[in-house]
Amino acid sequence: MDVKAARGVSERAQRSVCDRVRGGTVNNVCSYWLAGRCTRNPCRFLHMESPPSKPPKQSQYRHSNTWHRSSNNSVKNSSASPGERSGSECKMAKKTQTTVCQYWILGNCVRGEKCEHLHSWFCGNGFSMVAKLEGHTKAVTGITLPSGSDKLYTSCKDKTVRVWDCNTCQCVDVVNLLGEIGSLISEGPWVFVGLPNAVKAWNIQTQAELTLSGPVGQVYTMVVDNGVLFAGTRDGTILAWKSSSQTNCPELAASMKGHSGGVVSLVTGANNRLYSGSMDHTIRVWDCNTFECIHTLNGHTDVVMSVLCWDSYLLSCSLDGTIKVWCATEDGGIEVCYTHKEEHGVLALCGIHDAEAKPILLCSCNDSSVRLYDLPSFAERGRLFAKREVRLIQIGPAGLFFTGDATGQLAVWKLAGEASEVSS
């Protein structure tokens, strides 16, 4: 080959390389650029989205018939091809996405507006995020606002209780405890902390401290009703402490046995009833006066994670992916009158009324989201998202509510207008 021919081959090769740099002959997107760390300039791969050769697969929720029904058919499930749909229909379909971008959560999504997933901590209308509270390093296990205080108390599996100023959203105190904290509640000026084999209590006004012994294993859940503190434990026992008029100190009044697995949820309802959800897949109904079990409710096939009293109904959720609504029967029993199915296990339930006094159910699922449902229709209002699964939801004043996830992140939310509590 002579020099002239060799030079011609070299020029053609250079033009080919230039074409590749411009994207003329290569239709591949640079994977390093997508990850935000390509250092080549020029790079032989595209640094932009290439036109897909076939229509992309749609999100499972984006065109789900179930989702359209629960959003009151705000978006129709059209059979028209993507090219036949109007621009407004396509934009509306994108707004109904219900999967948050995991790269956006980590702060490194490079697709921007072209990303097919949400770049937001929520979707839907009628609520907004007020603040995020950072500090805990493990799963949040308790959130409470003691009456008469402007402080928010939170507990975590990192063995700490944090105190937050409600005006500045800043952490003003950290209480380090010796054991992993399983639950946290307050009643009046008293704050109760569930620990392994004990309940610690302190009065935020007088600074008095008490330690209640008796639990076997971790205290997972607590509730106070008519001056009685109930605590559900790992061994399936529910302990009840009642304040003594003589000593003014809580004394163990009952040890309620019946569950064969740990008690992870407690709620009190009308007619002096206590409801307990357990790892043994059952719900037990107790008489708070006699401390006796009067009903055992079977229906769930996995751990009953949360129980909630709403109006004359009992709602329960489970890792089996269902929310069950229970009602009283004419013969004095309790039976399931409705079952709502979720794709993932359900971790927590909480209830609130909106500004128009309509009840809303907040439902935390095992896919790191919280659904907001209108009751009794279970029409979906929207979703909240977190880094990991939300273990706890707590209602606050004036339409505020709080969520805590498995990473320790706390979020403060607000419903539009005034709202009131149903139960938690």
C-alpha cells in the first residue's frame, strides 16, 4: 500500500471515530455517564438518551386498572397507541406514577425530567412535607408529643430518645439508654419507654423517674387507658400497671396471657375494650376491667402488625398483605366485613380526618411507601415515600402527622386545612 492510500484509510478512520463521538454510528448510551462518572472527553458512546427502538415497558402502577379505579378514574386506561395519545394525556399519565426514583433518593439520578420515576417524596394532592428530621441511625420505634409541651419525643433502635423543638425542628436533647428501644408513648407529663425486660418512665415536668419491671423480653407496644398502662411483650404477655392512690406509683395489676407469639400492637376502644395484635397471627379482645380475654379473632395468615379503632369498626393490618375491617355481629361476636388487599405486607395503620371531616386511613406498606385512603371506599388519595419501610405513623395537632422509617429518618407532613385525629 502506498503512502497516499494509507493516508486515505487513516482519514476515513478518523471520520468514523468522529461520527461515533457525535453519535452518528453508535446508538449506545454511556453507562458511566448514566452513573455520573464518565471522564472521557470525547467519549465514543452517547451522553444523551437515544431514541428507543420499541416502546418502553410501562410501570406496573402507571397503567394499572386498580390504580385508576382508586383515583376515581382521573386517568383513563386508554387502548390507544402512544403515538395516538395527545400530549396532555401523556403528561397526565406521567403524573400518576407511583414509584419514587431510587437514584434520586440517593442524590445521583442523572436523567432529570426524563426519568420515568418520581423525583418527589409524595404524589397526590391535599398534603405536603413540612420538614425532615435527621439524627437517628436505625429504625424509628416511637413518636410522641406530650401534652402541654412544645417538644417532640422520638425513639429508635439505636438506643436513644431524641427531643426536638417543634418551633425550630432542631434536636435539643439526646437521651442514651442501655437497651434497644421497642416503643415510646406519653400520657400527660409522663413519657414511657419500652425496653428489654422493663418500662422506663419519666415526668418531663418534675423530672421524676421510674422503672417498671415485669416484662419478659422486648416491650414492643404500649397504650394507656383510664389510668392503666398496658405493655405488649416478646413472650406474648400483656402487662397492666395501675397507679396506687397510696403510693402514687404504678403497681402491676395484671399479667394477661393468651397469645403464643409476641404482642406488637395495642389499641383501646369503646366499652373498655383492649385489642392486641400478635406474631401468632391473631387478634385478642380483652375486658379492661377484668383483664380477661373475651374474643380471639382469626383471619390473618401472618403477623398482625397494627390494630386501629375507627368509629364502630376495628381495622387490622398484617404482613400477609391485607387490611381487614371487623364489625360486631348480632350474637355478640366479631367478624370480618371487608378485606382490602395490598401487593406488599402492611406495617402500620393510622387515622385522621381532613378539613371536611372526611376520614383518611394512612397505611404503611413494606415497599417504603405510605398510602392515603378515603374511608370507607378505600379510594386512594396519594402516597408518601421514604428511604426504607415506614415503621411508625403518629398524628399531631392542626393537621400534622409524622412518619419514621427503618433508616431513622423522620418526616413531618401536613394535610391541607385543619384536621383531627381518628386514632393511632
